Amino acid sequence: MADNETKSLYQALWNSADILRSKMDANEYKSYLLGLVFYKYLSDKMLLHAANLLEEPTEDLNIAQKLYEEAYADEEVRDDLLAELQYDFSYTLEPNLTFTALVNDIHKGKFQLEDLAQGFRNIEQSSEIFENMFEDVDLYSKKLGATPQKQNASIADVMKELAVLDVAGHKGDMLGDAYEYLIGQFASDSGKKAGEFYTPQPVSTLMTKIVLQGKENVKGFTVYDPTMGSGSLLLNAKKYSNEPGTIMYFGQELNTSTYNLARMNMILHGVDIANQHLHNADTLDQDWPTDEPTNFDGVLMNPPYSAHWSAEKGFLDDPRFSMYGVLAPKSKADFAFLLHGYYHLKDTGVMAIVLPHGVLFRGAAEGKIRQILLENGAIDTVIGLPANIFFNTSIPTTVIILKKNRPTKDVLFIDASKEFEKGKNQNILTDAHIDKILDTYIKRQDVEKYAHVASFEEIVENDYNLNIPRYVDTFEEEEPIDIVSLGKELVDLNKEIKEAENAFLAMLDELEVTEETKDLIEATKAVFR
């Protein structure tokens, strides 16, 4: 995809958000904008495919709309056409409810919100794949306008902006990446609320490359994210696999709105419905998946940090947690999430999880869990990331890499906390920073002031504390002060000051002395004597 094409698509999408920005915050208007983009995508894709089925292929939506209307009016043609569309896409729309038809109605002054609402319902009821997909798009919200007419006008204005987008003509990844761009922008706009649905791309890239390292050519690679948000972390696997069409995605998300974003995101990235296995539920409360497959080649996680959970005693019998004898504290579910993900990791798999640094050194139950993981050789690598690289927190975070059946119990520590590019609101990991971390991870060797491979004995000596500064010394000694050179600088500086004073006094002598300035000049000269 050409850069200028990307920019124009991004700009058009972002411009359409301007209409809603003054009416509601980003956390609310993202549902409208992303929902309408998705509806247009489904509508346009269906229209262009219908033209192909009618053996009159075209890329012009208005021509495709006219062909579809004519075919729909012919009973003999209509039934076969709708059956084929339903088979190929799992949904159909009546000709008057397509995005193209609704925009034409807007230009004629005939548009009614109820028609769009009916289009949403038609898609949602056509297949369980689309069930409740548009439930967050409240077309009758007072925030869109105090009257039905104003609500109508607000949505119509957004649709007119979106109408220029050629969303169906692009490859799935192109529109999917634009969608990712918007989600990232919303995350930036909505700050703390964004953490529930978005992991910044550089962090996603690093984690995914580690999980896929050496397995880029594997067919049928399975990847699991039990706190998937909008699915961006999962979908990175598609970018770095050489067999992207064969990847099987498994994801769970508690927040229904965010879960729906992930479903849309998958479809917009061109992921086959058969390859999507997404679930809307509480990951910790009830284990999922429990039907085959239950273990995966890669586990990627960015769970909510130090979240509360029930930690009820019954969980001690849960196979995810039972072997550790204790549970993560009620006020800090970090290890509960980690153990859940690790439980679902294949013996040959790799897991990457982002957590706050507290999991590396906190004691009590967390210390016991950490000790058992280390004794089993589960913790492979600990990577310290810079502060302020996430939208929902400014704290520094750590990426922990876990594996099963390792031949060793040593741990690689990488301190990448000081290597970043300063951004406007967030610090940024550049490609060069990511490549350096990845190269260090692969080589698994000591790098002065950056990385250290700690033996198990070393870790035991540190009482199973994994705090990175215990293993990687990044202290920089200050340069010794050169007294002779400093003295010479002071002499030169005093000389310059004296010369400047003399020049200034000479200027004062040249001033015309009057009764008004006489006292001021004398007082000024006195300062320099």
C-alpha cells in the first residue's frame, strides 16, 4: 500500500470523527465511527460481489447498486442471487438499505435513521457471526442531537464523509490497518480508558516477533490472547507469519463493546470466519477454552494491571492454579492472568505477557508463585520497557517470556528502559530499539549495561527476586572533573567578563550627562568598581 494512499485513507477516516468530537468523548464516538466503517465495508463488499455474480463486474458502487436493484426486482434472479450472497458472506441487505443507497437518500433529503437501524438488524440477524455486532451504535442517543432531526443530521454528516472511502476495494489488511490506526488514535484521545482495548503497536510487534521467532513458516499456528481487547495483539501474528492465512486465533474479552471491536477488526483484516474463535466472558472467573484445542503455540497477553479478582478458595482446586498452592492476591490479579495464560501454553510454545514491575519482586503469595515458576524453569526472559509507552499508564512495565520443558533454569534479563524516542504524549519504541531487544533475546548473551543471563543459583541467592537492577547494572559513572581545565575556563571567563565591563563603562562615559541621568550613571559605575 502506497504511503500517500495510506495517508489519504487515514485522513478521511479521521476527518469523519471531527463531526462527533464536539458531541462526545473518544470512548463513545469510536463506536459510531468504527461501526459505520464496518457497515460500509460489509455493504460495499456485498454490492461488488453481487455485480460479479451477475457477470457484470465493476468497481463503481453506483453501477453495482443499480445492477443489484434490477436483479432484486426480478423474482427469478433475486432468490438465486440472495442464496449465493448468503452462502459467500453469511449476510445480505435489501437494496434500499445498502450504505450506497442510504447516502443517495441523504443527498435527496430522504434519509431516515430507522433505515440504517434496520440495516444493522438485518446483518445481526443473518448469522450468529454478526450477532449484536452493532449494539454499541446508539443511533437515537441525545448526544447526537436533542431532536430526531438533529440525530438524523449528525449520522448523515458522518456517512457523507465516509462515502468517499473505497473500503471494499482495498485488501483486508489495508483497511484493517487503517482501523488499527483509528483505534490507536482513540486510545490516545481517551487516555486511561484506552487500556482496555489497545496495546501500542511497538510493544505488540516486540511480543509477537518473540512468540513467532523460529516458527514463521509453521502452518496452522495457534495464537491465544485471553485479554484480547480489540484484537490488535492477536492480529500482529498475521504480519510476521509466512503462513498468515492458516493462523488460528483464540481470544477472550470481558468488555462486550471491546469484544465487538475485536470481531470487526478480525473481519476487516480479512481473517476467515473459520479461523476466528472469540469469546465474551471473564477469563479468570471461568476457564476458556475447555474444548479442544486448549493449548496453543503462542500466548500473547496485556492484561489489566493489578486488577481486582475474587480469589475465592475454590480456585485452589482449579487446574490453572492448583499446583502453586496459593492464589494471586484479591487486589492484584497479575499472577492469576499469567498462570491462566501459561496453563494454556503448549509444551513447545512461547508466551509473552506485559505486567507492572511489582510481579518481579513482591513477596507473600506472589513470591511463592514466582519461586515455583523459577524452580520449574518457566521464566525464560525478563525485559524492562521504558516508562510512559502505554496510553493507560505512565509506569514502566516488563515483558515476561515463559516456556515449558526448558533444559535450563537460567533467566535472561534485558534492561531496555532507557532506550526510547521521546514523543509528544508517550515515549516510543522505534524499530531499532525493538530489533536490539530481539537480537539480544535470540543471542542470549551478556551485554554490558544492557543484558545479563542469570544462573538459577544467582536467582536463588537473590531470594527469587527478579528486580532487573539486581542483575543488570546500568550505573554510569560521571566523568572525572579536570581541575586544571576548569581553572583555565574560569580565568578565561573572568577575562571576558572584565572586558565586557570595561566596554560598558566606556559606553556610559560617552553618554550625555544631564541632571536627570547624572545620579543614575554614577550609581551604575559604582556597581562595577
